[in-house]
Amino acid sequence: MNTTSPFIFLFKQQGVGLIEVLITLLIFTTGSLALTQLQLRSLQLAYESHQLSRKVLLQGEAVERLWQERCYLVSLSELEKKNYLLQHFPSLFSHDPEDPQSPIQVWQQHQPVTVDC
């Protein structure tokens, strides 16, 4: 005699349930969003790095220009030096005289030797 009920086989799962699929999609979506955010942040940092590199190169060029034109610049007043540097490198220097990036501060920091002028 068979003691098993025919209703036992009705509750046996035969595949993936909807809840498992939804949880898998949730995990996959969260991971995809995290990777997208990581990529976006990477692009932002690469852009900032590029901008900083450009600014450093321009500042180096400005200091080289100070050295090249030191005899001319030494004959100028402080205001004329400031105007000259602001005119030739407007995006590099600050108009605030207390800022370390002001033309006067840069001139004092990188003051070239003018003995041979």
C-alpha cells in the first residue's frame, strides 16, 4: 500500500521562483550603479588632473618668461610688472595682492638674478 499522499508533489519547487529572480536583479542593478558611479568619479578625477597639469605647465612657462625678460621687468615698477604678467597670463595669476598666485608674490618668490642687466 502506498502511504504517500499525491498532494506532496504539488509543493515541490521545480525551477527558480520569482522572488529569487527579483533579488538577483536587485543585486545586479546595485552593482551596475556602483560601477557606473565609480567610472564617473574616475572621469572627474582625470579631468581635474588634466586641468592641474595644464596649470602647472603654464606656471612653469610664466616663471621661464620672468627669467627670459628679467632685464626688462627689473626696469618696471611693481604696478607695471603686475600688469605685464596679468596681461600675458590672465588665467594664471590672481588679482588679490595677498594671494600667493599674485604677480608680485610670484616675482618675489622667483626673483631672477639681474646682475648682468
